[in-house]
Amino acid sequence: MAKLPDNETLRRFFREGLSDKEIAKAYDVSVQAVNQRFSKMGLERKPWMNTATAILNAAWPTTDGFKRSEFTHLNRARELFAFMRWRLGDPTLTEKQMYMARRFESQAREGVVLEFAPETKSRWVWVPRQESDGDLVLRWPAGRELPKGPHLAAITLPEVTESVAAREGEATSQ
């Protein structure tokens, strides 16, 4: 059976941007073997994406009869993901993803929150903000514990000054 190289070599491949698939193919191992090794080494390919997914899993865990992941490719869900990644500080967001995050924030400032409604055609619907929603950008399911710290900030509207400062910083960096 093939074997992955030592940790230092793998760390170099990671820094050079080789994909897990490329590494797996070069060493005739599974992509999962590469993922597991990177995980053991404390290297995460998509920490912001993984965190955003974890937040949604806390709200709507995947169960036997329910697969929220089937609905995360839809536009509103993609905008929510971009927004959460921006709030988490993801420096890898593309210009398009930043546009999606800003558009999502703008919509949420119009007195609505995003609700996951798997029984509807669009799955993700904008509904009027209620007092119980506070500054959240999505309707958190009753009975589910709200995240804390940065995870809570990821689903909360930023202060207007924070949002404006982020956009100005973005404009000066281009």
C-alpha cells in the first residue's frame, strides 16, 4: 500500500497550494487519507467554510430524514455563507463573494431575516424581523442553543460603522 510523505513535505505541499486530490494521486492514496493527515497536523483547508457549516449544523443538524446540505447550493444560502465567512474574517473571499456578502447584509438591514423553510420551493425565505430575532441575520430555530463568540458574530448584523469601515478598507486595497 502506498504511503504519504513525511509531515514536513506535506506541509510544503500545503503551503504551495497543491490540492488534496493532487497529493493523493501522486502518492496513490485516497483524498480522505490526505485530509486526515492534514487534520492531525492541524492544517485546515477551509477553516472559514468549515466554521460556517458548523454554525448551520448547530441550527439544522443533518438527520436521517433531513439533509440541509441539499439546499446550501441555492443563491440565498450561498449569500448567507459569503456573509458568515466575511464576518469570520475570511481573507480568501473573492470579489464576487464579497459582493454577495454585501448584498446579503443590505437585504438583512431591510427589516427581514433569512429563514430556512425546507417545505417551500425556494427553501430559504426572507421573513419580517421579529423582536426575538435581535440583530441576527437568520431566524434561529426555537429550542436550539445560539452559538457564542465569533460564531454568533458571524450570524449577526455588524454595526453600521464596522460595515462601512470594512467596505472602505476593501476599496483602498484594490
